Amino acid sequence: MSRPFDLDPLFRALVALPGVGPRNAKLIEKLVGGPKILDLLFHAPVDFVDRRFKGNISEVPNGRVVTLEVVVGKHFPNARKNLPYRVSCSDDSGTLSLVFFHAKKDWIVKQLPEGQRVIVSGRVDYFQGKPQMVHPDALGKPEDRASIERVEPIYPLTQGITNKLLNKCIAAAEKMIPDLPEWLEENYHARQKWPAWKEALTNFHHPESEKDLDPLSPARARLAYDELLANQLTLLIVRDHQRLIEGRSLNISKVLREKILAALPFQLTVAQQRSLSEIDEDMSKPARMLRLLQGDVGSGKTIVACLAMLNAVESGKQAALMTPTEILARQHADTLAPLLREAGVRAVTLTGRDKGKTRETMLQQIRNGAAQIIIGTHAIFQKDVQYDDLGLAVIDEQHRFGVQQRLELSSKNKGIDLLVMTATPIPRTLAMTAYGDLDVSKLDEKPPGRKPVETLLLPSEKMDTLIDRLKKKTSEGSRAYWVCPLVEESELVDLAAAEERFDILKQTFGERTGLIHGRMKPPEKDAVMEKFIAGHLDILVATTVIEVGVNVPEATVMVIEHAERFGLAQLHQLRGRVGRGGDQSYCFLLYSGPLGETAKARLSTLRETEDGFVIAEKDLQLRGAGDLLGLRQSGMAEFRLADLSVHGELLAAARDDAKLILSRDPRLATERGRALRTLLYLFERDQAIAYFQSG
Ligand code: ADP
Ligand code: MG
């Protein structure tokens, strides 16, 4: 079965809409996040203007948007350029001035011939006791009344796309919405009092009251539920399918593990032991392991990953550890090297930078099995990298990769065990949607002896005082990170800010100041990082490249400039770079006021708690829909209609629903099953459906 014909109109390109040319199509595509008519239909109005107020001129309240039928009277062209052009209009009850600034005279004369009956719509304000309408939103003939006198949805816009144009496009797109078979379970549907899909999508574009804009309104809730159901069904289908692929049961003797545990300067925490035994159990079972290891910054995921990899090595297989950055790959390699040497295990580190002969040699070692553990960036899963016998893939700091990439990875390496590690705890709902195909182990305990990081809020005007304090701290041997503000979508601007700060700090800290940023070549980055690790630098000025994973236990101060611009999870992640050794650590959050409510709540949450799981939930709560873009960029939000900060309960229901569906109708072959396939196509989960064909 391929995509039902019913859906075809929704999957046509935006240019298929009347009045939309290639140029506008491009702009709209950028605005709505996709090239299809369906993407446009999923673009949510954020407000509306009610133009339904009628009555006559004398009845209009101040500040109200109205639609009136009036007779055009005298024109009063502007005497000077910066004065307005006025047109007097009237009905039986009184007169109304239409006011135009910088308007073209010809246009006004043509639109508003004296003596003509016209419909005007716009906001009426009283000026010196007389009603006037500045720049009417709409002008028309009496017969246009019905099309003007309506509730007009207001959409988020972009340069070059007006609300009027978007309304026109969406009205045209609405005509293409097909009736689709109902995929909701009958009783649940009835209980929720939700409209059918077509009606829901139509209502979505015609809010008539504040209630209709509420994410829990019947139309919006239904659409969100559909999206969540498609997500949960996909994850469960993928999961069932993955489990069907034969895994291999490993024989874990734990001999290597004992060697390493004996060499470690610490004991594993209870949480680490628990997670490891869950991993051991998975790996020794014949089914594949598909497991998520969730742990806060500094909770010790690396050693857990290392011991899991030794399970594979012990059984004569290879293990791979994939990191999101080269810095992190090198760092893991350096940390693990002495331990692996202790166990007599051979590891190689492969990154995109390795070229020519070195690379050839490494590839050969991976191919013939001489390399038992392979650490690196995504380079380790490129086409030309062939493994002798890969048993386990560990993906570190997964949130930089999407679900899709994970699926590709595991379909390329059939039967291997998979362990995914998140950089920070993520909210329960997000875990369910992004990792719903995985089992979860949690490191909810930190290694003993960590002192809480002291977190201080500081207005940026106090920077000089802070620098003095830092001077004292560094003279006593402390090392500090100094993170520069995040400016959305512009690495260049980030860079300029960081370079400027670097120059300023250099005046105080001289040659012991370093700078690291995303535009540097990897060897340059490494060199700076190594100097910081070795203690040749006191201050490391950085853009957010240091966000993920870096471990320098001697660093005890973290300064974050413009902390109000960072998300909560990101701040937590940054703060987690300090407090890793035995010494008291500090985190200074510099902010530029005045702070908005959300920013205030974010910063004070951070000051109150260091529990990553608590912070993750709070973060989700505080993210309004406005933050969705950030989520999307990080690969975390794949949702157009659902908002996890409000649709958590719907998600739980969708999860249960999906489970029940697949237990009763695993191949989606019943009537409802077929309707559900349409749902999956609607949300482009074609891959899940492909599994039914492949068996
Ligand atoms: P993360 O979970 O952020 O990846 P790491 O694996 O980098 O954390 O561990 C942070 C630090 O804690 C490392 O220096 C590591 O050696 C240390 N560590 C890990 N487990 C323990 C433990 N059980 N007891 C003491 N220190 C530990
Ligand atoms: Mg880590």
C-alpha cells in the first residue's frame, strides 16, 4: 500500500495554490516550516480580529474593530506631506473620518468615490470627540459585506507575507481538505467530544473566541492527539520491528570489568550498578538491546558506557562509542585509555580529521578486528568504515541526533545492541516521544563528595567586581570558563562577542587567557583545550562549544554572560562543567535587565536546584510555544500541533492507545487499522508502514 490518493492534495506543493508563485511559495515555506499545502494548514493562528460588530456610527465604542456600511462624503487631501489625507463618511446616525497617512492620492480617489456606498472595516478611535478610522483594514462594495464582516484569524508572519495573503492562501487550502476515515477509537472519541479530523482542521483556522485558541480546545486537542498518536504508533512499530531482528546473546564473564573496577580510584554508585546490571541483562539476552541511559551532568555515564563496551569485547566483538564533537571524542579516548590499557583492550579514535595513511591504518584495524573499541564522531559510521564484528554501539549526548538518524544507524548495523546516553535528563514526556522505542535506565544519583555549585545572579553592570574576584580566585589556582552570549542563528555574531570579551579579559589575565569557538579548526580547538586542561590557562572564553560533555575537574568557576538568553537545560548543562572536583565551585549568571517573567523564573530555578530531573520538567513548563523553534533546531521537537508542556495527558493516552492497537491489530489490518495507516501517512511516517511490507 502506498499513500492513499485522498491525501494527495495535502501533499501538493504550495505553488499549487491560486495566487502563490515561486517567490511567495518560498517565503511561505520558510514561515510554515515545509513545502506542502499540509504544512500551511498546520500553521496555527495565534489571534483573531472580530469584525462582526455592526450597528451604526453613533453606536461604535472607542477602540473597537467594526464593519460599517457608509456613504463616502467629502475628501480632504493633505496640505503637507506629513499630514494625513481625510475622507469624511456618514450614515444616518453620524459621520466618521477615514484617515490615511502617506497614502497614494490616486488610490484613495479610486477606492472612495464621493457619494458611493462602501463597506469599511477597521478600528475606530475617538479623536477630539469625533470617531475616526486610521487606515481601514478592508474596503469593499456592499456586496462584499459577508466576506469582510467575519472573524479574521491572525497568523505569525514573515517579511513579504501579509496576514491578508496568508488568509487567502489558507482559505484556498481549506477547500482541499479531504474527508478521511476516522482513526480515533469510537468511545474515546465520543468521550472527548472532539470533532472529526476535517472539521477540526477547519475550526483550527476559524477561532471565534479566546477559548478556541486554547491548546486544549476541542479542535486543537484533537489535532495534537492525532500527531501524538502517529508518533507513538511509529515508535512502537519500529520497536517491535527492531526486536524481531535477531540480536545476539553475549556471554559476559566480567573478567575485564573486574580488572577495571580494581583500577578505578572510586566505587560505582548504586545507580551506576543498577544501570549496569540492566545493561548486562539486555546484552546477555538474545533480543537486541535498545536502551537509553539517562543521567545528569557528572553522574558518571562514561564509566558505565565503558564497562558496557567491555561486555562486547569480552565476547569477541567490537564496540563503538559515538560522540557529537571531536573534542568529546578525544576526551573520552584520553579518559578511557589508561583503563583500557589496564584491561589489555585496544582502542582507536577516528574523527573526520583523520586522513590518508593514518585513516587507512585505522580503517584496516577496524576491519580486521584489531581495534576492539572504536571511539569517534559520526565519522565512525560512515560508509567506508567496515567493522569486523560490531556488537554494541553507544551514542553519547544523543540529543544532537534525531530519532531518524538513530533508526538509520541501527538498520545499517543489523542486530547490534544499542545504548543511547543523553547529555542531561529530559522531561518524562519528551523521553516518551523522542525515545519511546527505548528502555530506560536512570542515573539519578551523583558520585559522593560533590559540593553543590554556588550559583549567583549578577547584573552585567557588576562585571568589573566579578573580574576582580576572578583575579583573586585564579591567583589561588582556580580555573574558570567564561561563556559568551548566544545569539540565535548567527555564529558570526557569537564569535564577535566572544572575541571582544577575550580582548577585555586579556587586559587583566594576560597570556593565561584562552579563546575557543565553533569556527576554529579542530586541531586549534584541541590545542586550546589541552592548554586549559594542563593548567596553562586560567580563563577560557568560549561560545557554547564547551556545552557538551567537557570534563576538567580543576575548573571551579563558570561565568555565563547574558544568562537570560540561554534555555534552562542549557544553563544547567553549562553549570555542570564545574563542581566536578573536590573544591567549592561557583557559577555566576550575568544578566542584562530588565528580566522578563520567564527569564526570571529560569534563573531562579537554576539557583534553587541542581537536580537535573527537576530542572528538565521545569524547563518544559517554562518553554512556551515561542521556544518551539529552539526545540526543533535541537532535534527534540518533531511536533507541529502538539505542545508537550500542555498536552502531557494526551500523550499518555496516545501511548496507551497505541499499545492497545498494536496488541490487537499488530499489522493494522482491521478497518480502524487501515484508517490509522492513513494517519501515519498524513504525518509522513512512511517508514513505519514500510515495516509491514517487509514483514
Ligand atoms: P557524565 O555523566 O556527565 O558524562 P562523567 O562520566 O564525565 O559524567 O563523570 C564525571 C566525573 O565523575 C568523572 O571525573 C568521573 O571519573 C567521575 N566519576 C564517575 N563515577 C564516579 C563514582 N562512582 N565515584 C566518584 N567519581 C565518579
Ligand atoms: Mg559525558
